[in-house]
Amino acid sequence: MKIRRGVRGRFSQSRPVPPSNEGIRILIVTQYYPPENALVPYDIAVGLSALGHSVSVITGFPNYPHGRIFEGYRRRFRHEEWADGIRVRRVPHVVSHSRNPIGRIASYVSFGLSTLAGSSQAYRADVVYVYATQMTAAIAPMYWWSRRGIPYVLHIQDLWPESITGSSMIPGGSFVSRAVEAVLGPWLTRAYRRAAAVVAISPTMKDILVARGTAQRSAHTVLNWALDAPESEEGPRRIAGTTETLNILYAGTVGGMQGLDTVIEAAALLEERSNIRIDVVGDGPALSSLRLLVEKLGVETIRFHGRIPKSQVRPFYERADFQLVTLRDVDIARGTIPSKFQSSMAWGIPILTNIAGDVATLVGANGLGLVAEPGSARDLAMIFEQAGKLSATQRRRMSANCTRVYEQTMQKTYGVGEIARILVDASVRN
């Protein structure tokens, strides 16, 4: 990627070159798609269509995040609909979003296999785009490549197998974890090597994927964009100044990988400081256990609001002095940039983080907020205190830095344009 002035590190990207006037036929394979909260594949589908390409989608029946089919849908072998001028085919699969590893893995694998029902659709495509939150979405594209030579592009959102073996589904280091790694490792290497291109969401993730078999020339970094950026008609966010209360926001998934237990422990260390308020907005499998931990430690500064509609998010962003961007202290966190990071940047909210690697580099090098040691509640408590002592001028400078870096490296138009260029190149080279 070419470096643009103004942003430090390996994160800057040039304005993507638009594809040629002759559109290509693109099939998108993604387990999640609206009406689920799956805006990245949706943005890419709509964006590619707007650029003149013929786009179709194969996806599952909407059930995320609660593991229940949405009202108005009924699982059947063949279901097609049109949305935003895009043909969407839904295939049946096992529905599960519990902590039971068997159910979750069955959901992932069954979607990958059910996607084979769209083979005739794939054979008419020039290239297949795979939204790889779960790598099992690549099962059918790999088959189509072997049978007809249809090129596929992997857009990696989470590293496998660590996203499974390092999550609450399967305890790391266990016999089951080692077995999963032994089975998935060789298959993942084949998936990376056969792909016409592999897109990572951070520089460190790209390096890891190259080390695992992706050809250097086929590896790309495209930073994700904010999924809840303020609408232009809403106007800019009010930049918070110094007040008696330090308002800290966490808005995102409440799961085991997010490491919010460390946040609660840090808040407990500062419980005597009544001027700190932490709002947790979001839902997930760890919510109930975190509520119990708050009660156990007697923390009164944390408030859980659950999942709320997008239309009701703005007041939280308006009030926030800082946003928390946290993950558990695991190796893959160093190559992960959680989506809440881009959201915070888009809204101009300075960041408090304990994620080493790419996130820490971005925050530290560009003056976007404060960084704590991974996994340390005491260090996180220290940056809470430090944040409360910053002047209004210092906070405004951090806020302005967030906006600048987002506009230069993470806007949706840049990301979609770069994905389009990669897909067009893949269709031509193959």
C-alpha cells in the first residue's frame, strides 16, 4: 500500500483506483447478511453494485446473534429474494449461537456445505468474494475452484483456528483444542494458497497469513470501516470537555474474547472514585457472568444497557469522553482491530485500550488515546485515572486526531473501492 502523509505506521492507504467501466460478475458468500447486523458484506455488495458490477449473494437464514430464525423467515432448501437490486439466495443450515462447541461448529460447517447448492450460480461468476468471519464459508468456493477454476478472494475477519481454540467454545491447550488445530491447520493452508487473493484487516494479520501459506503478492491489508458512523445530516459529535464525571463507553459484543472482566476489576480498584462512569452497550454470551462479577465485587460505576437500536446509540457517543477497546491477552489480539475501534474513530472519541500490536501502535503513534498493558487490571485502572486528569485541550486534540486518521485510512468508500480493485484483478489474473 502507498503511504499517505499524516498517519504513522503501516496503516495508511492510497485512494483506491476504481475498476474498469466493464463490470464483472461477483458472487458473495457470507454466513451473515441483513436483516442481521452484518454490515460489512452488505456495504461491499451494495458498493460493488454501485460501481457497475453484477452482484449476487449466497447466505444463511437470519438468526444472529440469538440463534433463532428471524420472524418472517422459514428454513427451506431454496429461498431467493431481491434487496437493493441484488439477488440474495438463502441456504438452510444448523442454527446455533450457544456456548456449546458442537452446535456452533455444526452451524459453521453446515453453512459451508449447504452453499454447494449454489454451484450453478457460482459457475456463472467471474470471481467469488468470501466474507470469512468463519473460514468454513470457504468450503464451497474451494470446491468451485477445483472443479471449474473459479477464483475466490478471502476477506479474513478472524484468524482461525485461534478464534475457536482461544474462545469460550473450546478451552485453549485442551485435547479438543489440539485436535481442532491438527485438523484445521493443513486445510487452512490449502485455502490460503489456492485463493486468488487474501485480504486481512490489519498489517499484523497479513504477516501471519503470509507465514501460514498466503503468497506475498496475493496478500493485502484493507482496514474495516465504522459500521455505525454518524450520518452526515446528524452533524458532528459534541467534543466532551472536562466535567466532574469521566464518561467511558464500551459499545460492542459482550463475549469472552473481549476481556471485560479486566475492565470490571479495574473499576473495582477505583471504586472510591465516584466520578468514573462506565456504560456497557451491547449483548453477548458473557453478559450474565459479567453482571455477576459486578455484583460480587460491589462495583457501582458500571451500567449494562444491553443491545439497543442504532437510532438510540448517538446519545451514548455524545456523552462519551473515551471509548474502551479491549480484548483478552492472547497472541491473535495483536493482529486484531475490533470494529468498535473504527466506530470510535468515526465519532471522534479518544480510545482507552489494552490491546497490544496494531491497535496499540495506532493509538500511541497518532495520539488517539491511552494504552494499558494487556490483561492488567491495575494498569487499566491507572489509565482511567490518567484520562480523568487530561485537560479539555488535550481531549480535543485526541478527538481531532481520531477524526483525521479515520478520514485518511478507514472510510467506507476507500475500503469498498480497494476490495473492488482486488476482485477485478483476481478475475483477470485467473
